[in-house]
Amino acid sequence: MASHCGELESDMSKFLVVLGSQWGDEGKGKIVDLLTDQVSAVVRFQGGHNAGHTLIINGQKTVLHLIPSGILHPGVTCYIGNGVVLSPDALMHEVDDLKSQGVDAFSQLKISTQSTIILPSHVAIDQARERARGGNAIGTTGRGIGPAYEDKVARRALRVGDLLDAGQLEQTLRAQMEWHNFLLTQQFGEAAIDFEETLAALTGFGKTIKPLICNVTAELAALKRAGKKVLFEGAQGALLDVDHGTYPFVTSSNTTAGGACTGSGIGPRAIDYVLGITKAYTTRVGAGPFPTELTDSVGKHLANVGKEKGATTGRDRRCGWLDTVILRQTVVNNSMTAMCITKLDVLDGLEELKICTHYEFNGEKIDFPPAGAADLAQCVPIYETMPGWSETTAGCTEWSALPVNAQNYLKRMEALCGAKIAMISTGPDRLENVILEDVLA
Ligand code: GDP
Ligand code: IMO
Ligand code: MG
């Protein structure tokens, strides 16, 4: 009989967490895809289809929102963990999109019985609430993420396992939707969502995904015991963490490394390595403080060259200089083993580069950010200026081939953030990287 608590059969196992160090869109999808050829499984542990992870392989672009970025590697199991909020419509759309590319996602996908279901009424509430907030809107992706997590914490959510029990499904859904429709009609003056239609859709969805539903924690325990390598794919970024981010301008899950444990069921000592995907500059989508934001021609340059448009909502991303004060916090929040720097090539050709090393806050020079949005909004960045480089780093695969000024910029990043650099991404394609350390060795 298979045991979940026996001795390790091999000590070759490696559990690697890959997550965003800033406000999301650092290039996580590209790096997860790249590393997937070395692993048995990829796990999403938080967030939902608010994420947009771009993979470019031989010029062909795939954007994934909910399905783990390992899906393009046949034979790799892709898990949706308990910490994820799952939209049935979004999942089926993505499965269909992948099918049109010749990828049979169902043959690789497994879903936790404990994942929370996003209902159409969550989407309606998310959007109604944002409209009602007016100028104080958070700028959510409007995908129902926040309301779904609210219901999870309020202990009234519908979970994937409930879809297989008709009585449980109807009872839980009815109670939840009564509350949602009360909010929609009474608080927001919006139309109610039809219960019977939602029930029928969920009943059908339950039948469709039944073969994929499993105990993800038990499977991960078995993979650990069998000495397998597993990659945990974060969504969003550390500064969007509901506890440690720029609250209230955050998402509704724990995006930091602890989320990989609570969102999949493994314990903290099971994690061997935390790789923080870190853009060589800073971007943010949606509202909230951003001390190093640039609204001048340099900001526009970063947006244009970096093609900084949201992969989920198509919104323009706000751009700014590298901020090592927030990264110092991120390194701590995630016990970050190393960073992977992305989009270095976007800095090519800039005459000089600024790095934010400290903030001025309440008349004092500080090296660690204050908590929350209100105080961060008061922080004035203090910069150090470094010379740029006129050579191109795009597509570079060797450290020695990088311009000396680019090498110096990266070394300064390491020193200021307090974390080493294991990888450098120099272009959007899977193969455009400088690998300094094999993070799965
Ligand atoms: P994610 O949400 O963290 O997976 O990142 P997104 O996919 O939302 O955004 C990253 C964007 O940058 C995508 O369009 C990627 O194709 C692109 N990208 C990733 N790495 C690099 C890089 O090193 N250089 C350039 N120029 N683009 C990159
Ligand atoms: P990936 O995984 C960037 C932002 C939204 C908004 C806030 C809350 O591609 O990096 P939500 O819909 O989650 O309630 O919105 O979080 N946001 C992201 N920003 N990248 C993402 O994902 C994001 N997912 C959510 O713009 O400011
Ligand atoms: Mg993204």
C-alpha cells in the first residue's frame, strides 16, 4: 500500500517555488515554461484567471491564465491547488484554446477537491463594487477574484469536490447566491444572476472535470517521496500579497512563498528553493502607490520597448525605475534563495539608469518600505545613477557577452537587494537566457 509518510525513496527531490518579486508580470510564465523540462509537475497554488502568463516558443505566443505554465511540455502533470480560485468558464476556454494548438490539457491537468469555485455572481459583484468605488477603485481585473476569496474565508464557498454531490452543490450554491443576489440588487442596483442556470452549468462542469479531481496534497507527498522535482508557479507578485503588499491595492491571496504551502498542502520545510522573478525595472497594472513610477519619456520608452500591456486585461502597465527598497522586503517575505532578472534587454540603449536605493519618509532616510499603501504613497525615492550601455543584450546567453555596464548593474542589484542572481532573461523567447546556476540541480 502506498504510504504518504514513509522514508524518502530518493533524496533527488527538489521543490522549487517560482514567484513574482514586484507587482506581477515579471515574466514568471516564461521562466516556469523554461524550467519545466526538468520537472515532473507544475502547481498553481493561488490566484485565478486574473493572472496572464506569456510563453513564447519559436515565435509562437501562448498566454495562460489559470492552467499552469508547464502545460506545453507533454507528460508534465499540471496541478491546480486548493489555494486557487477556479472559474469554470475560464478553465474551459483555456482548454479549448490549447486544443486548437494541438495540446490536450485534460491529459495533464489535475484539480484539487478543495479549490474554490468562482461563480458568475462573483464576477458581477467584483465589477459592481469597482464601479461603485469610482475614483477609489482598486483596478481589479474584474474576474471575481476578491469576492470568491471572501466567500472562502466566510466559509460559504463552493469547492470543486462539492460539484460531485448534487445535494451539496444545490444547497451551498443556493445559500451563496441568495447572498450574492441580495448584494447585487439591493446594494448595487444591478440585475440578479439566475440560480437555475448557474446550477445547470456547474452540474455539467462537475461531470466534465470529474476525472481530473484529486487530492493534490497526497500526490505532492508521493512525488516528494519518489524523489521527483516539482515547480510551484506563483501568480501576481509579492507586492500584491493581501497581507504584505500595498494594501488595499492588492489581490486577495497570499502571493508570497508561504502561499505555496497553504495553497497546495505541503509544509514549509518541503520547499528547497525560492526563485524570485524580478524585472530589471518596475511595472504595475491597476491603482496604488508606485514610488519610482516614471511618467516622462523614459517611462514611455520602457513601456514601448518592454511592450508593457497587461496580458489579461490589455491595460497599459505603469513603468518606472528599479526599486530595491521594495525588493529588500520581497527577499525577506519569500526567504528568496535567488533572483531571476528579466527584461534586461529593455534597458539597452538608455544612457543612464537609476536605481532606487532608499526612500525619504517622514524626513528620514529608510531602507525598508513602510507597510500599506498610505505610507508608501508618502515615500520619496532616493536614487543612485549608473551608466547605461549602448550594446545590445537582447538574446544574450553568456555572462561574459553582457556589456560591462550591464554586469555592473546586475551586481549592484544583488548587493542592494541582498539576494544573488541565478538567471537573467534577455528576451521573451524560451531560449533567451543567461543561466548562472541550475536552480533545480
Ligand atoms: P508573468 O505574468 O509574470 O508571466 O508575465 P507576463 O507574461 O504578464 O509579462 C511579461 C512579458 O514580458 C511577456 O510579454 C513576455 O513575453 C515578456 N518577456 C519575458 N521575459 C522577457 C525578457 O527577458 N525580455 C523581453 N523583452 N520580454 C520578456
Ligand atoms: P500575473 O500573474 C499584474 C492586479 C490588478 C489589481 C489588483 C487586484 O500575470 O503577474 P484582482 O483582479 O486580483 O482582484 O486585482 O491586482 N493584478 C495583477 N497585476 N499581474 C497580475 O498577474 C495580476 N493579477 C492581479 O491589476 O491592481
Ligand atoms: Mg502577467
